[in-house]
Amino acid sequence: MKIAVVVMVLAMVIVLAGCSSSVVAVVVPAEVEATVTQPAIPYVANNEAQMPSVSDAAAEAKMIDKDWVTPAQVDIGNYYPGARAEFSLRVHNGGNEVGIYDVSYMEPTNTKDGYSMPPASAGSWVTVPGVVVVLPKETKKVLVVLEIPKDAKIDGDWEFWTSVMRQGQGNVQTQVATRWLIKMR
Amino acid sequence: MKRILFTLLAILGLVLVQAIPAYATTTADVTITATPEYLAITNDTGNWTIGAIAEAFTVYFTADTLVPAEPLADGDMKGTLTNTGSVTSDINIKCANFTGGVGWTMSADETPAANEVNLRAGITGMATLAAMVQVTNADIELKDSIIAAGTIMWCMILETGTFTDGVGKSGVTTLTISKHV
């Protein structure tokens, strides 16, 4: 009997030794696996082929002489603090000279129904390359990464934008903005 | 002894019961979806050069540099904005504060104060000059729901306040196109 008690106590000690002050802290959260293949970060030009993106070859053939960006909207679902989401914009230079484009995070001018303006810290959660150079008539992938700290508190679904603007325009300039809709888990 | 053993077993059971739910946590998949919709815009008037301007003076970014008639019509507009993308879109407009010397701040109303300018933008179809949008540092909608290949013709009016210096000024107006939702 004494031996049984000692064994029980030892077993309990072993179990408690594997725990922190909170039992749930025993578990290390599993790695998030996105449904698309993600390249290594930081952005490296020779990984462009691996970057997830969308395209419509037939539509793009008709728009070869125009500057454009796709997609117009990215939907990120089942997202949560600590997760990482990556997707690529595609920036096309329809001109005959090398184009330098500024890629930036921006707050929405308006949001889709059901989505709120981004939290104040959202700008620090989004990584964009800043500047991308595109040769004439060519298209470049631009990786956008969303990574929210594990301890971030977010209420409900929200939205942010990214803008792409060609440098060298006059004092009346244009840019395009992609919507990023974040649906929280 | 039995009581001690029972107590130990109960404690051990409680510990294990609390641990099991944590070990049951599963991998969560973040989903990312997108459709190949294309955003693009052209503007056929990329510059507005004003030259020397007086205090409390108004200049017009219009076809004939004069005040447009009411309602605003194509013939008076300065330029054309085209949605050259594939998706129905909205166009917003903003203007950064002017730089140079003490600078000019964008006025929030139609009465610019010292070192302020009142900038307004309008499109064909607006009933009056008062219906033109007030352009500031923050984006404001100029036109929504422009279909693919759709166009709008537009103009601007700039009114100065008073000046505290005579240094040249430069401002940049930005038109942003985004998907209409």
C-alpha cells in the first residue's frame, strides 16, 4: 500500500512537472497551415514563382497596354491572432518604359457591409515591399503578408486596403486600391 | 490509508481531466480566396499648373479656365477619368497640404483662412457648384459605381485664403479607384 501511495505521488509529480501554473499552457498551439503554399519571408525575388496569386490570361491579353492590379479584393477567412496569411497582388506595367510603383498599406475609405475599419495597429501587422519595379508590358507579383500578434484583441471582422501608385505622375495622380477582407475565427 | 489513496486518485484525475481538452486543440486553416478582377484607371489631365495667384482668389480647373455653368456639363469639364479595369469601381479624391514656404493647409470648408486653400471637385451632372465635393487630406468619394470602361468628366475649383509668405506652393491631388461593394 505504501508503495502504491509513493507511485501515485510520483505520477502526480511527473504530471505536474510537465505543466506550468496553468494546465492549458501544456499545449503548444499547432502550426497554422494556410490553404495556399506560402513562400519564405522576407520577400525574395527568386521566390516569385511560388507566391500565391490569381490571373485570367485571356483578360490580361486584352489589357496588356494598360497599367492594372489584380485582384481587386482578397478574402481571408478563419483568421485569428498569431496566424499568418500571405497573398500576392499582381502589378502590370502597360507602358513602354520601366515603371516604379509604390505599394502601401492604407486605411479604407469605406468598408464592405459587415466589416469594420482596421484596428489602430493594423498598419504594423501588414507587410508590403514598399516599392516594386516592373519592366514594360510585364507583370510582377507583390507579396502582402498579414500577421497579427497572438495577444491582439480584435472585435469582429475588419478590412484594410493596399494601394499601388506609379511614380512619376504629375500633380494630379491616380492609384488603385485592393480590398482585404478579414473574417475572424 | 484508503482515504489518502482515494484523495490522491481524485487529484490525479482532476489534473488529467483539465489537461485533455488542451491536448485536443487542432490545427486551424486560414483560408484565402480571390478572384482575378482587375483594377485600373486613366486620367487624361495629369497636371494643373496655376502660376501666380493672388490672395482670396479663385481659379478653375475647367475646359476654359472659367467658372463652370450649372448644372455641370461635359463641355465645361477639364478632364476624363476612365475605369479601365474589369470591375465596377468607386473613385475617391484627396489632396495633400501644399508645400513650399509656410505651406497651405486644405480648408475643411468654403472659407479658407490664412495659409489655407479651399479645393472642390465636381463631375458632370452635379446640379450646382455647391454640390461639388470638398477636397481635403482625407479621401472623399467623387463618384461611385463606375462600370468597367465607364467614364466621368470632372473639374476642380481652387480658392485661396490670405498669405503670410510669397513662396511658391505645390500640391498633389490623388484619385483612388477601388472595387465597388
